[in-house]
Amino acid sequence: MRFRTAIDAYNDGKLDKASEAFGDAEIRFRLIKDFKRAGDARALIADIQGQNLEVEASVNSYQRAMRFYHDANRPLQEAASALSMGHGERQLAHLDRAQDAYQQAEQLYRQQKNAQGLGNVELALGHIELQRGKLDYATEHYQAAVQSFKEAQDRINEADANRSLADIQRFTRHFAEAEQAYKEALAIYTETKDQYGAVDAEVGLGHIYIDQDRLDEASTLFGDALSTSGVLEYELGLADANLGLAEISLAQNAVDQALQGAQAAIQLYSQQKNALGSANANRLLGEVNLRRGQLNYANATMERALRTYQAISFRLGQAETQVGLGLIQYQLGLLDKARRSLEAGVEQASTLRNVLVEARAILGLGDVYRQQGQLAPAKNAYTDVRPRLESQGLEQSAGLHFVVSAESRLARLAVLAGDLQEASHHLDVATQLHQSQPRLQPILNVTRAQILLAQGEFEQALQHFSTAQNLADGQQEPILAAEALLGQGQVQLALGNFAAAREILLAASRQFQLLEQTGGDGLALLSLAQMNIGEEKLDEALENCDAALLRFTQVSDQVNQADALLTRGLANRTKEEYDSALADFEQALKFYHQQRRPLGVADTRFARGAIYLLRGDLERARDEQSKAILQVEKVLSTLSTPQQQKTFLRQYSEQYAEAAIAAVRQKQDTEASELLKKFTQIAGAQGVKQQLADYSEAIPTTGEELSEEELLQNKDLVKRFDQLRKGLRD
């Protein structure tokens, strides 16, 4: 009677009442030694506990049910309880216990020659191995499950097993086989009117199409799954479809839609207490917020995803999430944490043979090395990306994005290293490859602009920075847009358009602050400091330099620390604080040498030489200038056309003129003439002639402050400068 009452309550959805009645029935059946029905009552209690998400209690109940069935000599029911107990242990991430339970069930089913039961066990064991990231073992179990279900003529479960096998085929990029398996499963679900299975098949097939960049087909499938799930009130189906549509939106640069979809999925997964789904959605939400520039929020959601994957021992999700977290930490300037996360991601992805995630992590490690001023390890990392992708035949397909990104980064690195020919080569390679990767166009524009800026082609650089900003805004990539805006300000500064530069640089600074980009804000402040020097607002320049240095130190950016120290030294030099300037130059030079940046070395040595020239220490001035010129000519040799060489070298008219001045003052007029003739043959004489004329006019040749001998010496010096200037061809 109590058992019938419990069944009626269970069927009516009154689970608490049913559980109480089943408990009473179990006691009565046990007292009369009806162990089979006692087991039935306890198994139904376990089922109710599972529905109420009382997983540990459910596991314990199934264990009790097993004992009852064993005493009743009901091996099939005992096996079913062991199987259900294994499901509970797996839900609790107790994978070893789950495996033990499944193996108990397997032994019982095998003794009874029950093919359907064996299929269920093999399917469950496959899920465990998949969770562990053991894809080969998982494949073996799924294949065995398919054979068992075929033997049992259980088409629906056979379709389930084939779907699981197809998931591995998708992960290992065997898309044709995976697509065929999912289509066959979908046909079976449709034929048997299993609408829930059909939704799951549509979702899985949609993910295959996403991986193949067949986004329109994927969108149609996810849309159908969303509609069907809504009619069925299938919450997990709704969540899966929303998440799939969000992933498509992100790939199509519809970042706001991606945000809405990911948030909707998280809410549904949370309501269902589905840990794996929540982890997947939080990982995608972290990627969305990384694109939006909401870095702290991105960091929090990505960390939450990683903790969840670790809690449920789901290895497949951990590698991708670890890498995503590392990239966010890099953007936040947490370089030590970023390096550890990315290195862990490389190791995990390598174990899983996921070369795409591995490539993304290696690119991130290269970025970390570059920011730390370790340019050689950065170059090695970027260079390593393409061979890894080629080893899996992915360099022209799914891995092309990473190849183009690596070439673009190598181009930027070559600019720092002063090899402008190599920079142009890498950018040309990236440009040739990028046609199928339009999202990378703004990055390529920024890289092209940086090369042109280094060459002195300011108008062209401005055009490329402007184009990059417009494209980045259209693709909802605010960090890249802010970088392009900063570049425009730097070009206006180089052109001497201080009013335009100030407006743009202040706007860039505000953007970087909104995006939590400490390093980017530092770059904007550094550019403002350089502008302040040109305006002779030296106290403001020093203040901005110190603010920039603080930000670069916070994010361990040694590349830009060197530039900030050089700029602060220039401000102190202009302020005639020569000892402070020399101290700054010494620190900057140390960084530049460590980083092997020839133009940084040249600029710093020229600046030191100018101080020694002012102090009359001509020997040291000429030593610094000679070493600087060697570095400039090293970079000059990497430019392939006379026009490029001319435009580049013109930027150093003042510095070459100062070197000639020091030589003339040391009575080395012939050396000065040879130096400037070599310079003017490439860059023309106009700029250097004006520098010599300005210096010559500033030499006093009359007045009572100087002795007659000093006046005669100055007149002779002026005459020699005039001769030097006249000897230069326009």
C-alpha cells in the first residue's frame, strides 16, 4: 500500500511525499525480507535525491539498493544501481570511484550477457576518459558502446554513442566523420521522435560547423535548437543553443550579441546547476569581455571557469581556459602570472594534442617576453608557431589566423631590433596570407604604420593608423582602436603639430584608462611628455615622464621603461640638469643594450654626446657620437630603396651636425666634411646646413666678455663652419 502511494506521488511530481513513502515501504519490505522490492524503493529514493541535486545522498542510496538487489539475487537491477551510482560519483568528480562502480556494473552485465547494459557501461567509461583528456581510451569505449547497442538493437542509445564518438572526432579535427555521425544520429532521433536527442544533435553539429568556419549553417542549427528547446521547455537545450549562438556572434565581431548570449546561457546553466555548462559559458564570457576591454571582469569569469573545470576534473576545458586567463593577465600587466598560466596552457594543450590552443599560448608567451624586454625569446616564440601548425597541416586552414598574427608580431619585433627590411618582409608575408582573416586587418595596419613611423614616413603612417582605428571600432576591438589612436597622436607629435597631438593623446589616455590598460596609458603619458619637451614645458614633461615610468614599472614593461628614461633625460638636459640627465641616459642605455635596440642606443648616445659637447668635453662627445652613428647606419643598411634611406636618415640631421661640430672644434675638419658628405649624399644637405648655420650664428665674435684671443678663435671657428657648410651640395 505504501509503495503504491509512493508511486502515485512520484508520478504526480510530489517528490518529498514520494520519498517519505518509499522510505516507509523500504523498511517494511526489508522486515519481510522482500529485498527486491526494498531495492526498488531505495533506488527510487536515489532517483528523487538526484533530481533534487542531492548527489552524495543519491550515491549512498544506490549503494544500499545494490546490496538489496544482491541479496535478492537480481544481478541486472544490481548492475543498474551500480551504473547509476557511477553517474553520481562522476557528477561529484570522483572519477576513480565512478570507474570502480562502472566496472562493477560491467562485470554483472557481462555475466548476464546483457548487451544493452554493457553499452551503457562502455558509454559511461568513455565519458570518464574524455573528462580525463584520454582521447584514445575514450574512443575505444565509445566504439565498444556502439557495437553493444547495435547488438541490442537499441538505435537511440547507438545514436548517443555515435554522438560522443563524433565529439572526439571534432576535437581531433576529423570533421567529415564527425559530421556524418551527427547527421545519422539526428536522423535517428527525428525518426524515433526523440526531440531532446534531436536538439542535442543539432547543437553538436553546429559546433562542428563553427570549427569549420561554416557560421551561417551553424547559426541555422542553433536557431532551430533554440526554438525546439523553447517548446519543450528543455532548459539545457536552451542554454547550449544560446552559448553556440554567442560563439558565432563573437566570431562575427557582434560582441554585444555574444555578451547577451553568454549571459543567458550562464543563467540557464546555473539554474540547472550544470557545472560543465557553466564553465563553458564563463570561459566564453571571459573571451567576450577581453574583446570588450573589460579586463578585471574577464579575469574573474575566466578564473571561475578554470576553477569549475578543475573541480569536475574536466581536462579538455582547462587548457583553453588556462591560455585565455594568461592572455587576460598579460593585458592587465600581471606578467609573472600570465607567463605561468600560458606555460601551463602550452603543457596541457600539448598533452591533448591541441595545436591551435598551443599556438595561441605560444603567441601570448612571446608577448610577455617582448614586454619584459626579452626580445630574443620573444622572437623564438613567434617563430615557433608556424612549424607547430605545419606539423598538423593547419597552417593554411584553422591555424592561418595564428600564422598571420605571428608574422605581424615578428614585424613589430624587427622594428624594435632596428631591422626594417626584416620588418617589411614579415609584414608582407602576413599581408599575403590574411585575405581569409579580415579580423586581422587593423593589426596589420597598425604594424605597417609603426614601420612607416620608424622610417620617417609620417603622412603614410598617419593614414594607416587612422584606417586601423576605423576598422577596430567596426570590429568592436576597443584596445586595438585605442592603440591606433595613440599612434595617430605620435605621428602628429613627430610632425610638430602639438595642438592636434595633445588632443589625440589625451583622448587615447582616457580610452586606455577606461579599458584598464595601464601600459597603454603610460604610452600616452610618455608621448605627452615628449610633446612637453618640444613646447619647453619641462616641469610638466618630467611629471608626465615619472607618471609613465610608474605605469611601466607596474606592468613590468621594460621596453617602454627604456624610452621613458631616455625622455626624462632629454627633459633634464633641456632644463640644464645635466647630471640628472646623464643618470637617466645611463639607465636607458643599459636597457637598450640588454634589449639589443640599436635606435634606442643611438638616441641615447647622441643625447649624451650633446651634453659633453655643451660641456666642452669633445673627446667623450665624439666617442658617443661615433658609436651612435654606427647604430644608425646599421639600421640604415636594412632599408632597400634610396628614398627610404633618405627619409629615414633625415631624422638625424641635428645629430650628424652635432657630430661634425665636435670634430671641427677638435680641428678635425676633414673628418667632419667626410662625415657630412656621406650623410648628404643620402639625405640631402638642407637640414644639416641649417643646423650648422644656427650653431655658427650663436658663436660670439664681438663683445667685451671675451678676450681678444678668444674672439679670434671664435672668428676662425665661424669661418671653418662656413667653409664646411659651403662644401656640402644641396
